[in-house]
Amino acid sequence: MTIHEFQQVLWVETPHGDGIAILALDYGVHENMIFLVALQKDGTLKHYNTNQIKVCFNHTIDFNNEAEERI
């Protein structure tokens, strides 16, 4: 198992709303990674696997910007 603590703020969309990914747990090639996320609405910490979350728009690197894709 490998644990990765994010040094930069990584906003993600979850089934319970947006939040900040705190760390990722990698159990190997046969399992999805597990992300620990602090939810924006109330600070609750929840675990999500890779299939349950996606990265939100990142202004710094212009990642996932739908407005730019339509131009």
C-alpha cells in the first residue's frame, strides 16, 4: 500500500458535493485508489474510490475548462 499526501489543493467533485482531496491510498494494480476528501459544505471527511470522483476546474493550469473547449 502507498499513501500520497497532496501538497497542492486538489478540488474534486464527489457524490456528496465538491471537496478537497487530502490524500490517496493505492492498494496496488488490482484495486481502485481510495481518496480521502474534506467536503466543502461541512468539512466532513469521506473516502471515495477513483470511479466516484473527478477533478474540478483548475484555474492555475486551465484544466477541465469547458468554456475554453467550446471556443
